[in-house]
Amino acid sequence: MGFRYTEYLDGQVYRCKKCGQHLTTHDDLMSKSFKGAMGTAYLFKKVVNIQEHEVVEKEMTTGKHLVCDITCGECTTTLGWKYIKAFEKQEKYKEDKYILEKYFMTAPRLSQQRFV
């Protein structure tokens, strides 16, 4: 087993609600139109400081997918899942992307910038 390290992110950071671990940034957000077990879920291009678990085949509302659950690398809270493979052509954009459930994370405060 190798060394575990924590990656710290700059910008508007989404964090694990339980321990505050950095997970991803607003720049990696692709969609807020997903649903998870606990309600609203977001699709991201990249997520860090997580553990990926066993790949399983799941039948979802958009068809069959190979997915793996993801947990926080610090506190092991279940956060969502990673899409490994989509069997439907129109769902291929999800491959190698991550779903984080809103319930398990804190979102950055998106403040409006003032221009002088």
C-alpha cells in the first residue's frame, strides 16, 4: 500500500460535509440535473481525495451502466459514484465522470464579483 496524500484545491471548492476534505471545484461542474439516493446530485469532470470501490453493473433511469461507489478519502463517508462505462450511446458523455450527492457535500459560496 502506498502513501496517501491530500490534494488541496484553489478557487470555489466543494468539500465533504462531514470532514471538510476538498473534493472538486466549481470549474469541474458539468450538471446539477442528476438524482442520487438522497436527492439532488451533481456531475463533475474531476474529483480528488476519494476512494473508488468495486465496479458493479447497475440499471439506472438512463439505462445500464458500470459504476463504482466513491467515498471520502479522509472520513470514508459515501459521496456518490463514478461512471465507468455507459452502454447507451447517448450516455457515453458520463464515462469517467463523477456524481456527488448534494446531501454529502458543502458547496462554495458563489459571490458576484464587482468590476471597478
